[in-house]
Amino acid sequence: MNINLEWYKVFYYVGKLNSITDTAKYLCISQPAVSQSIKQLEAFIGVKLFQRTAKGMKLSIEGKQLYEYVAKGYEIIIEGEQQLKKILDLEAGEIKIGASDMTLQFYLLPYLEKFHEIYPQIKVIVTNAPTPETITFLTEGKIDFGIVTTPFEGNADMDIIKVREIKNIFVGGSKFQDLKEKKLKYSNLKQYPLICLEKSTSTRRFMDEYLQSKNIVLEPEFELATSDMVVQFAIRNLGIGCVMDEFAKPYIETDQLFELEFQDKMPKRHICVVNNNKQQMSSAASKLLKIMI
């Protein structure tokens, strides 16, 4: 069946406006073109769809029945066009981001605040998860982009942009004051209880890989889900904590914690923005990335 959708478009507006003249003006076509479209549709269907009256075009009984269905479909199309225009104009839409506590707090949050001020109608969904899980979400197409920390395993389909340098430090509370201002070896950590993030995190992976390169393997007494909890455990003298320096900075400044010094400096890491270059990104997500990078 070869259906000419233009016939139905004309039929919809004649049925809505009850006028060939008004339909022609609205669609910017000639009155004969409107009349011809109606005649062709009637011939195609095999039934009269309108009756001419003194007040204009009146739908026939069969025309009314058809109009109910055509109107629903055409108005859905119009609604779809309007919604798409809103999305393109950033008046609507959705962004899905993957980020850890660390990358959200110390990189992403100020940009989200700025973006929301400019585009308050855009819905932003942040999936909070460690870096390896965020990479999986990106690969599976569940997020538009991720904010992750090195080290992580990327692939050829990923665009990776380093946006900020960060470093891991070891911190202790009042119970470990004897270690303050000493130049330690990392092997000295074996003598003390250790507080770390879970093995699923990039921070823990980075620490483990660095120490293993020095033939040092540590077995933490506490493995926690968030850096905030590592800091709180360290403040309560439950052990030496390993965290990104920004998490511990407020507590170091108030002397609740101190940073341990080592003979060798642990290499710095990076916060990275990653996206899947095989996956089309929404207009809203692209706009946010331009603000961030």
C-alpha cells in the first residue's frame, strides 16, 4: 500500500479548521492543491470524507472516524517535533554521567552547578561508582561520559582527556605522632594498621601497584567504600589511612591529621574525562563537555 502522508496532513488541517481556504493559508499552498489532496485521498480510500456546507467543510460520518485516528498520529508527530526542538535548544533533555565520590566532589560538581544555572531544564543523572564500574557503564552505553581516575583500562573506542592532577597520601592521627616529620620507607607501613579503599577502586589499585613495584605487599586492617570514611577512621586513630590529598586537607589544616613523609614520592595520578567515540552523545551532554574541557 503506497500511502501519501501529505494527503493525510492536508486532511488533518481541513478537518481541524473546517476550511479549505484557511488550510491553504496555514500550509502555504494553493486552495486547488488542498482540494486535489482531499479528492486523491477520497479516491484512494473509496469514501467521501467531507461535506461542503455554508459554514465550510464538515467531516462526513466516515471522515470523523478516520479523523480521530489521523489526529492522534499527527499530533504525536507535532509533539515529537516540539520536544526535539526543546532538546536541541537545551530546554529539555537528559545527561547521564558516571563519577566516583572523588571525581564528583573535586572536579565535576562546580561544572554541574554552572551548567544547571544556564540550562535548568536539563535533567542530570549521576551514577556514583568506582572507576572500573564507570568504565563498564560507558562501554555498555549506560552513560554519556565518565569522570574517572587513573589507572584504568581504556580501549580504542574511548576518548580520554586528562583534566586534573591528583596525588595519594598517607595520613595519621594523634596516636601516630611519633611518625610525624620522619622520612619513612614504605616498608615501615607493615608495622601499623592500615586503612584503605576497597580493591575495586582505582585509588587502591594505584597504591597496590606502586608498592608492589617496590616488592611491598600490604594487608589493610580496614577496607572501606569511600575516602570520607577512610579519613574518619584515621581521625579516630584506627590506623594509617591512604587517600587523595584533597579529602584529608581540611583535617590536616586543623591538626586532626598529619601527612606521613616518605623517602620516595608516590607518582601523581590524573582525573580524566572519558567518552565512547562510537556512541552518539546528546546535545546537552556535548554542551556540558564544552564547559568542562
